[in-house]
Amino acid sequence: MITPLTTRASEGRWTPRLWGTLLVLCAAMFLDALDVSMVGVALPSIGSDLHLTTSTLQWIVSGYILGYGGLLLLGGRTADLLGRRQVFLVALGVFALASLLGGLVDSGPLLIASRFVKGLSAAFTAPAGLSIITTTFAEGPLRNRALSIYTTCAATGFSMGLVLSGLLTEASWRLTMLLPAPIAVIALLAGLKLLPRGAREKDHNGYDIPGAVVGTASMLLLVFTVVQAPQVGWASARTLLSFLAVAALLTVFVLVERRSAGPLIRLGVLRSGNQIRAQLGAMAFFGSYVGFQFLVTLYMQSLLGWSALHTALAFLPAGALVAVSSTKVGAIVDRVGTQRLIAVGFALMVAGYALFLRVSLDPVYAAVILPSMLLIGAACALVFPSLNIQATSGVEDHEQGMVSGLLNTSVQVGGAIFLAVVTAVVTANAPARPSSQAVLDSYRPGLIVVTGIALAGLLITLPGMRTRRAQQSIVVARALPEETDMEPVAVGD
């Protein structure tokens, strides 16, 4: 079934309602990114007001990650089966309610619970929103343009969250929790009128309840284990047993999915090299950036003594560059493909991280920090939209929610795992007698790990470029007349 809205999108005419649909979906993605970046700056004020320990404060962040990363697979498939519009709107309403409660509570456990619920709701809005775009805009230039705008809103939300949190926290940390609520309500009301009533999957073979239970349990336990490992120890019995349990659950999940008539994840999707590279690239991309932001925030606030707002403004050039340039990425993808852009983006990211290793206790912002931020901003502008385009290309409409959930899971799990690894490396190198220079030196191994993660993302991408050139050579060879003296010529990617 193709809705009138989808037909207009495929014909290339973007009506006001189509723009409105995209704006609603962008608003939800903007909120997800805004919420993640705003809470970090507010943590000291929250801890002081609610008398929370450092370990409890961590769960204000980790609770959101646990709900988000643990339930994305279920959220994506639920959108396919129950209807993307319905799932998106219900989850957006829950997000608004949880935001309101988070700004009103006076208890640490209740605040953590509200954060978990927000993460849970985002686990349904994110894949549902992405799959609405991929089923509304025809694959090719139209979808690429829509996805580049969509991912730009994510980067803009993240950058604005850093600045807004610095401003709002000066008045009250509660404002950082309450701000998303009215935006979510406005987006919900607009979505009720604008979102297309696409058909849900009617020919599915039932609901994969065992797969949903085992898959969700494995993701929740994985995220929980990674988040807790830096505190309890990576080599502790608790951590090792948790990872063993995760491996066992994932093994059971694969067995269940192979035998299920209507699996939560159709494992055949992962036979595509492009799909695997997109998923692994998403883990490396977000994991390296989250680790970098964590270290740079510590460096600027703890060692340089910068305020939260000053720190946010230091990151702003990267976000501004993404906001300005990401909307152009769709047109570039049409010409050169996703693989080249992802490779170039990861190369810029490696250069930006490596350049930041030069920082000192008396940095020259324009000479060291700003160039790094600009390189990383350019990298994000190229990599994030391209990964979304690559992961959703060539996928049937009835599986777009599943693939969207898988991609978002890779992003969140990659962020959780690599942030924990970077934290562990920095902790292991912490000086016995801390001086400012010694602490800075303890950060450098973490920055090297961050650079290595981005380099791994680049190496993962390179085989895809060779594969595409080989495929194009075959196409050219087959297109040549049979009776010709011409030699097949390989066409560049």
C-alpha cells in the first residue's frame, strides 16, 4: 500500500505537509540529542540539590542509556508490526510526560526512574521516526536529502544542548529536565495531523515473543554490564559472569531467531557487507566521539577551570559546521556514494583526535583546539548521514523499522562500550600524586584509544570501497557488446 504522501515524495514534489512530516520527525530526533547533551552539565547542580553521591549521579545518565540502548531492537520491530505512526506518537507522549516528571521530582531514585522511562520512549521514537522517513521518501536522492536534514537536526540538538544546559543550569537544573516537555507536546500535536497513516505489516508470521524477551534481556544486560564495569572492575567476577551471561543470551537469541517464522531481527540482513560495515561504523563513530567529549570536558573544566558555558562554546564550532553542511551531504552521496564519504569522514576524525593530543595546560584555542573541533565537525557532517543512508538502502519497507532499530542499537551500544573502555584506560593511568600536568598526561592514553577507535572505523570502511569498484567493473563488462575488441574498463567509485 502506498499512501498519497509517499507518492508525492517519490515524484519529487515536496508539499507543505511533507515538509511538516519531516519537521515533526526531526523534532523528535532533536529532542533525543538535546536531552543527552543537556543532562551532563547539570549533574553537579543535581547532586548538590538532591544530596546524591557520585555513583548515584552516574545513573542519571546511565539510566537513560540503559532504557534507550536495551530496547531499540524491540522498538524498531514493534514499529514495523504495530504501525510506525502509532508507535512514534505514543512513545513521544511518554517522552513528554517523563520530561515533566523529571523536572518535578525531589528524589534521586525517582529522577533515575524518569530518565529510564525517557530512554525507553526514545528507543521507540528513534527507529519509528527513521523508518517513517525511509518509507515516505523514495530511495535515492529524495531519501538522501531527507536523511541529511534529519541527521543535521540530531547534531544541532546535541550542540544546542551543551550551550542551553550551561545557560539553564545557572537558573535551575530543573529547567534542563523540563525544557523537552513542551517541545515534545508541540511535536505530538503536529504529528497527529501530519504523519502519514502508513500500512502496518499485515502478512507477518506472528509476534516473536521469545526473541523479544531474550533480545531485550541481552541488550539490557550488556549495557548494564558495560556501564558498571569501570566501577566494579573489568576483571571482577561480577563483570566476567555478566559478560558470560550476555554471550549465553545472545547465543540463545540467534537460535530463536533462526527458527522463528517472524523474527525480531531477520539474520539474513546481516549477510550484506554494506550493512555490517554500517553497523560497525556506527559503533566506532559514536563510541570515539563520546569518549572524546568525555575527556575534553574533563580537561576543560577540571584542568583549565573553564565554566560549563565556556566549555559548551568551545564545542560549538563543530556543531555549527555540522548544522551548516550536513544538509548538503545527500547531494554528495548521489554523486560519489556513501563509502567514500564515510572513509573521508573517518580520516578527518582521526586527524582531529590526533591533533588534540598536542594540548597543554596553557592551550592556544585558535591553534590547537579550534582546528580539532572543525575537523571533527566536518567528519560528523559526512559520516553520520552517510551511515544512515547506507544502513537503510536496499531494505524492504516492512523491515525498515528493524534496520533502524539495529542501527540505533549499534550507536548506543558502541557509545556505552567505548566510553567505558576510555574511562578504564584513564583510570588505570591516574597518577598517585595528582598534579595538573600528571592528570593531563593520564588523559593522553585515553585520547590515543579514541583515535584508534576512529582509525578502526576507517579500516572497516575501506573494503567496501574496493567491493563497490569491483561491482562496477562487472557491470561495465556485462554492458559491453559481445563482439568487440574493447577491453573492460573499471569505473571508479
